[in-house]
Amino acid sequence: MAGNDSLEGLRERLAQFAAERAWEPFHTPKNLSMALIAEAAELVEHFQWLTPEQSAALPADKLEEVAMELADIQIYLIRIADRLGVDLIDSARRKIAINETRYPAERVRGDARRADEYDH
């Protein structure tokens, strides 16, 4: 069993949690994706109408609520990846490599435009 502080440890614990409750039939990629987006919307609600400064300096109670929404998002993301057999660490590393090519630092430093908005 992987360590409790690793992504693999979380994946194993979440799979066990779902198995103990016989939730696998409900944990389809479709259902988990829908749950993930609902949790992401709940995260956004905490920041709605805040200034950028307020959003970066949340009071402790609000920060804890945000932490729990982030946990929900991470849990659903890990479950989707597990159900599809996707290695999240490998996928993230590959995506970072793609983004390093799409957004070379010397070209985009200080500019938040999307890749398709740059002159080619």
C-alpha cells in the first residue's frame, strides 16, 4: 500500500472507501465528472464578488471551506482517473511539457493571452 500522503495512497483509500459502500456502479466517469464540475462551481461561489485582494486573503473559516471544496474536487478527479486507468502524475508531466512548448517563457512572460491569441 502506498503512503497516505501520496496520490497513489489517496487513490487506494478512495477506491477502498467506494468498494466498502458498493458505490462502483455509481462511480462512472460520467457521474464522477458531473460531481467534479458541481464541486468546482461550489469553489467558485466562495470567490464570487470578491476583489482579487480579498480572494488572496481569506479569513480562516472561509479558507477552511475552500480547502474542503478543493478536497472534493481532488477526490473526484482521482476517482475519475482511477476508473479510466489514467496516471494523473504522468498526464500532468506530459501536459506541462506541452505547455512549455506552447508558452515559451521568453515569449509570454507577463502576458496572460491564450496560445491561439499570439501572432504566429
